[in-house]
Amino acid sequence: MSFKDKLLSSYIALEDYLEFDSPLHDVRNNAIKIFEEKGFPTKKDEEWKYTSLNSLLKTDYSVYSNKERNVELQDVRKYFLNEIDTYKLVFIDGVYSSFLSETTHDTLDVCLMSAALNKKKYKPVIEAYFNKAAKSDSLTALNTAFTKEGAYIHIPAHKEVEKPIEILNFSTGNEAAMFLQPRNLIVVGENAHVQIIERHQSLSTNEVLTNSVTEIFAEKRAYVDYYKIQNDVESASLIDNTYISQQRDTVCRVHTFSFGGKLVRNNLNYFQNGENCDSTLKGITILKGKQHVDHNTLVHHISPNCESHQDYKGLFADSSVGVFNGKIIVEKDAQKIDAYQQNDNILIDDNATINAKPQLEIFADDVKCSHGCTIGQFDEEALFYLRSRGIGMKEARGLMMYAFANTVLESVKIPELKVRINKLIANKIGVSLGFEL
Amino acid sequence: MKYTEDDLKKELETKEYEYGFYTDIESDTFPVGLNEDVVRAISKKKEEPEWMTEWRLESYRYWLKMVEPEWANVHYEKPDFQAISYYSAPNSKPKYDSLDEVDPELLDTFKRLGISLDEQKKLAGVAVDIVMDSVSVATTFKKTLAEKGIIFCSISEAIKNHPELVKKYLGTVVPQRDNFYAALNSAVFSDGSFCYIPKGVRCPMELSTYFRINQAGTGQFERTLVIADEDSYVSYLEGCTAPSRDENQLHAAVVELIALDGAEIKYSTVQNWYPGDKEGKGGVYNFVTKRGICEKNAKISWTQVETGSAVTWKYPSCILKGDNSIGEFYSIAVTNDYQQADTGTKMIHIGKNTKSTIISKGISAGRSQNSYRGLVKIHPNADNARNFSQCDSLLMGNSCGAHTFPYIESKNKSAQIEHEATTSKIGEDQIFYCNQRGIDTEKAIALIVNGFGKEVLNKLPMEFAVEAQKLLEISLEGSVG
């Protein structure tokens, strides 16, 4: 039985547990139909030209975890941003862990998708927002059909959340191979501010495939700062679908740090539905071994007077593969747009590959759109400069890699997180940079 | 006499498509439809040897199994391949030694195009191989070229007289089964140009062909083969205009360039086929496969000015096979009204120290869609490969679109690739500046557009550069709102 068939039959089993009168039921049914029709994307799909899921789909994944396992705090403590106080939503093998989490209902809601789906109180919010921004591509539809658990964050108007919110997904390796589908809904009310850190972490070397969908709605003048840390073990793969719907005068920033995992695919989609939106998409990718990371971004400029800024840096060693597929669409009525996209890559070893496809589709005339893409290597002269001052080859290269990635790092707004990422980078590059980060 | 705004208006109305006229020459046209017999008949008509007939049939069989590509960013009504006549040749068959013998009506056509053969012969020093409805009518300067050992003739003549060269190179750069239109072309090509430059020879003049689509309902399937032997140089010009027609005309040409060790080929095109009327009715479908291969130290340079055709689908490419070879692509694509263009290039770096430059300028006005689609591919062995790409788009009005689809694939760590693209409109301050100095808006735009495309226009041979600038102006007339 192929994995697709297995999912389709699991859905029939899932249906028995669902409330039939729920409006979500139709949404689920439609979604599974889309998935059944389209199936998993293949290399023949233009959007998946450079990334194949074939090798991943051969594995027989468990769709549900049979045993529950508790995780001790000391085992996972290092994955938390424990230097500062944060709200925490922790999921273990897709199941919420109340023991490790720190949620709230005090003025703002930081709680569970499962609760939001079942409690009457949340019904209006779910009806207004759930699956409203997500596109109906097959993987997103698959997640929609199986929506069960995930983070539910609702920030009311004019609320500035006093501390960051962490969303952590752990997989324990209870099953030989696990398929996880977290579904997050984040609604940020008018003039509200929030900072969110998301992380997927496998605690064993058993195979994990995560197909995550996050919908973020930014109401008027909202400010959303989102950080994705992808530093998983080499048996874990992640397909991350993020959909951001912006209303007027909003600022949404997403930083993606991809250092780990076997195959990571980031589908990051922005929809600017109001004037004066500011969208920022930044990322650092540092890969080794046979890792494969694919950044697929879309910024859809629907309204006039908006801005978007993209800056992705990539360093590829060994036989790793990097893909950057950035698309900017400017609609006919979206005049006075300032859209900027930059993608810089360095290939460190002979077997590394980079495939870049920066795309512009522009239908409005009064716009400023530009994209730049470079692929190169270390500047020999700069290396020589460093080495002539007594810095070893390895350290010199490390310094240069660090400097290369730094433009993205500079815009991280949580100081403790910046330190953490600095450490991750130093660790990934494999050199101690010799100065306090 | 004072030139008033009304005069300008009148001029614009009548100036819509300057070259929209139709020469009535009795043509020898095949009935519509395509099957193996038609392919055989074309081959027979051209008095081709057996191997060529077989080659065509093989291509036809590949073509049958292929489907029309749909990935391009263009939308059009698919041509009915059984409703096209695949062969048409002007009736006045025998070859002429001098221009005086040529059908006066035909000569008149060229005069109206502003290209007087006599003048060109004398002043510009251009040998013109005129292709009118697929058959070569006149070949000039043959003697001068023959002295140098240069072969410049129609491809059918080449098949007859130089079969060893044609056999060796035809289909090596664009294989029969390369794509749908290349396969179709390989099966039914009616004529085209052949050019061979011997070792170490520098071609003393710009070689040039003038293509025209003339007979109603006949698809034009040109086949061009240019071979530059070791250390030779040639500059080749191709220019086209076509008469106004209501029904869509299909043009599926194949151009193959072969630059052997140390050779250099410069291939320039000005394309101004009928783009359809203001409502997007009619116009030429231009589906062209152009590709060149560079051996060691060789260089191929493509320059194109695309202003015509309702739908353009064209990617002049370079395979940089030999070490130290160089590929260049300079393009201006202008679309107006309902025109659609999906054009760009492919630079395939295989050899070491290979270099490529891509400069693409897209201008869209009216309700047109203009896309740049390009590929830069660095193979693992292409050490120190270098690419620079620049794609700029200019938008006029908010009903048109400009799109960029660059594909960049690198598998070599020493490769250095840069790509940049911008999209903008003509600044109001720029126009104001010109207005202030007494230059009207229409002229100002022509001026700015010419400046925008200067990097590409500069690469054109002198005779073409002037014509191309005029074309840009004509194509954009009336597009300013």
C-alpha cells in the first residue's frame, strides 16, 4: 500500500471520531478530495522541480502514535530558550504536553488547536479564520484534512505580548517512522504585537516526516515577528507551509534558520490584503552532508503602497543541495510597490549544488521591483588578508562565513535568541570564532 | 508647413503597421495538411537525396509522438497543424545572375521595406540571400565569398552541393526530437540559409538573409545552419517583416550555430512580423529554436530585437562545451497591444573557464505580456565558470505585465554567477525633463526607450542599429496614455 493510500484510509478511520455537524467537516472532506486528486507533488510540478519527495515517501510512516511517552524536562531543556521567560506550547509526537507547556488565557489565548476546534467559545474565531489563508495545494490540503492538534494563539486588539511564545514539536522515536501534521492558527488583533519562535526537534534517530501548516492573520497595524529554527537531526524531514495574511499597516517578519534536517522544504506565502504592509522574509541556510533545503517564497502584492524585503543567504558544503525559489507577484492595482529580493549563495565543496529561481510577475507599472541572485565562493584576497594576520585557514573561513550570514542575523529582535543562533552557526561551521557572540 | 498635433494623430493612425502589404506573386502551394506523403513530396520537390528524405521522415515520426509545450507564459489558440500548407514557393523559379531579372514586383516589395538591394550591395557591402516564401530567389556577392572559400547559399542547395557538411552537422545542436516545433521543422523545413566559413577565414562582410512570410496560410519553416571552422569569424544578420493578415500564421524556425575551436559567430536578428491588430486579432506565431555550440576558445554572440509577432517563444542558447568558450545574449523585446513574448536564453557551461553574459531588456505596453525565461547551468566540471545576467523590464500602463523566470543551477564551487533584475516604469521626471526642453511626450518616450535599450542596440551591426531604433519607435507609438 502506498503512503498515499494509507493516508486516505486513515482519514476514513479519523472521520468516525469527528463531529459530523461541525462546519469543519466539509472543509476536511474537501481537503482530502484535493489531496486524493493531486497526490504528493512530483518533480514534474514546476514548484517542485528541484526537490523530490520520492525517497521520503518510500518509508512506511505511522500516522498516529500508539504509545504515549513522557519526556523529562532535563532531556529537552536545551531546546527551550531558557534564558528568558516565555509562553510555551510543547507537543510530543503530535500530542500536547501540559507538563512542559506554559499556556495562558489571561487576556490573550495561547492554547491548543484541539481545544479551539471543540469549544463553543472559539467557534467564531475558527469560523472566521481557519483555512482562510491557506492555499489548496495537495500537502496543505492533506494537513487540513487531518487537522487535530497544534498551536492556537489569539492576541486581542491593542495587546502587546510581554514575552515571546515558543512552539516546540518533539518526536521521541516511539514509532519506527512517524508522520506528524501540526496545524497552527495565529490571529493577531488590531495594533497587537507578538513574537513567536517555532522549532521542530527529533529526540531519536528514527525517521520523522513533518507536514506542518501555520496560518497567521495580522489585523490592522499588527506586528508579528516569527522565527523558525530548523536544526533537526539528519533523519528528520520537514515540509513547512506558512501562510500570512496581512491587513493594512501591518508588519510581518519571518526569519528562517535552516541548519539541520534531511530534507527541509519551506513554503512561505505572504498575502498583502491592505495598504502600507511591510513584509520581511529572511533566512540563513548552512548545510553539510547530504542535506537538502528548499526555500519557496511567495509575496503576493494585492494592495498598493506596500513593501517587501527578502534576504536569503546560503552556505553549502559537502554534497548538500540548496534551492531558492522566490516569487513576487504584483497585481494590476498594486501600484507604488517596493519589492526587493536578494539571494546570495556560496558553494564550499565541489559536490554541493545550488538551484535558484528568483521570479517576478508584475502587472502594475508604477512599481520598484528588483531581485538579485549571486553564486560564488570565498574571496581569496580576504582569506589571504586574514591568514597573513595569523588566523588559521579554518578560522578565517569561519569568520568569513559568519560575516556573510550576519546581515540576516542583525535583524533578529530577541537578544537571547540571537546569541542562541550565533552558537548554532558557530557549531555548524565547526569553529570557535574566538570572540564572545 | 507646420506640423500639428492633428497631423501626428493622422500619422499614427495610418502608421500602425508600415510593412503591412501583400505582394501578389503566383505561388506554387501545396494543399493543406501534413502526413508522410507531404513530407516525401516536399523532399522530392527540393530534389533531395534519399538520406535527407529519411531524415525528414524520422523527424516526422518523432513529432507525431510529441505534444505541444504548454509551459510558456503565453496563451493563444493552438494552430491546427492539418490546416496549414507546408510548402509554398514563388513561381518564377529559375535563378538569376543579376537583380534585373528578378520579378519587378518583388523588387518593389523590398523598396517599400526601405531595403534596396542595389543600394545595399554598393553602400553597405552586404550580401543578401533573399528568402521569400521559403525559396531563395537571389544570392549576391557569391563570387567575392567564393574566393575566400566561404559557402553561403540556401540550405537546399547545400544539401545538393555540400552533402558531407550538412550530413555532419545538421541536427547536432538541435536534435530532431529536441522539442515539438524543432521536430516539426526538421520534417517539413522548406528552405533556409547555409553558411560555412573555412579555417582561419574572417568573413569580409556581414552575411544577411531577409525572411518574409508572404503567401496567406502558409507556415514558414526555415532551417539555418552556420558553421564556423577553426579560427574563423562571421557576422550573420537576419531580419524579418511580414504583411498584415487576419489569420494566424505559424513560424517555426530552427537555427543551428557551430563554432569550432577559436571561431566566432555573431548572430543578429531584427524581428518585426505582423503582431496582430489593435484587438489582438491575427498576427504571427513565432516558435523558434535557436542554439549554438562553442568548442574550445570559441565565441557565440546572439543579439536580437523582437518587436513583432503575436506570440513569441524563443530562446537563443549557447552550449559552452569547449574550455575558455564565451556565450553572449543581448536582447530587446518590445510588446504592445495584445502581443505576448516569452523569450530568453540558456547558457550551458560545460567547459572550464567558460564565460557568459546575458543582457535582456523587456518593454511592455498596451495589454501585452512580456516574459524573460532563462537558464544558467554550471556543470560539475566547469571550473571557474562565470556568468553575469541582467534583466530589466520597463512597463508602460497598468494593463500589461512583465515577468522574469530565471533558472540558475550550479554544481561547481568555483563558479561565479550574478543575476539581477529590475522592473520599473518611465519616470515622470524624465518625461518632464524632455517636455521642458521642447520634446513632445511621444518623442521623449522613444528617446528614453532607446536609452533603455542602448546596451543591446550597441551590439547590433551598424545597418541594423538604425533600423532597430526606428522599429522600437514604431512599435511603441500610441502606447502612451
